Amino acid sequence: MNQLPRGIRNNNPGNIRYGSNWQGLNPNSRNIDPAFCVFTSSVYGIRALAKVLINYKKIHSLNTVRQIISRYAPPNENQTTAYIQSVAKQLGVVPDTVINVEERGVLTVFIKAIIRMENGIQPYSDPTIQQGIDLCLD
């Protein structure tokens, strides 16, 4: 049987680890997956991903694909260089171009690129992605 990727199964397409008390976290999350959050719906997982990306800008002043992905997907766990190249290509920029993840269009493409890198697929519709972003921006 072909099983969905972990991030899709967990409604956590960004593969966000525990740390914050996320909205929409499944009450049995740690029993289902002790390493990565499990959300009640994909919209909450997308919201968490959007929140992380925006906080990287607001709190840590990260504003290039290289800076953001180097923190999000560190080399001890990921092929960070390939990850950076993939996300930058999907955004249509070079890795060190200053971007504004708070701009909805940039955030949307960035989220889709991360979902694709984390899961090998990006199965979510534009309205679902926008719903998650809307929850983040409220």
C-alpha cells in the first residue's frame, strides 16, 4: 500500500516540530507522532508553517531564502543547499535576494515550495493554502 508522506498524514505539511502551543493541534498529537505536530486539519498545519516563516522575519530578521531555509531545514537534518536552490527557483529569485514573506504572494509560493520539499508532493488547493494564511494573519 502506498502510504502518504508523514507531513500529509499529520496535517502538518511543513513537518513542524513541537515547541509552540499551536492552534488546531490534535489533542492526541504526541501519541500519534512523538516528533512532529499532528494538526486536526491541514489548514492548521499550513497556518503553523506561515506563522513560522513570518516569525523568522519579525523575530529573527531573516529575509532571504538562504537565511530562512538554513534555519528551517538545518544541514544536520536536511540537504539544505538543495532545499535552498529548490525554494529559490520556485520563487524565481537567487538564494540571497531579499524577499518579504509577509507579502501574500511570496508567502504562498514559499509555503508551496516547502510543502513540496518536505513531502515530495504539494497536494493542497490554492483556497486551502489561502485559508491557512488567513488564519495566520488574523
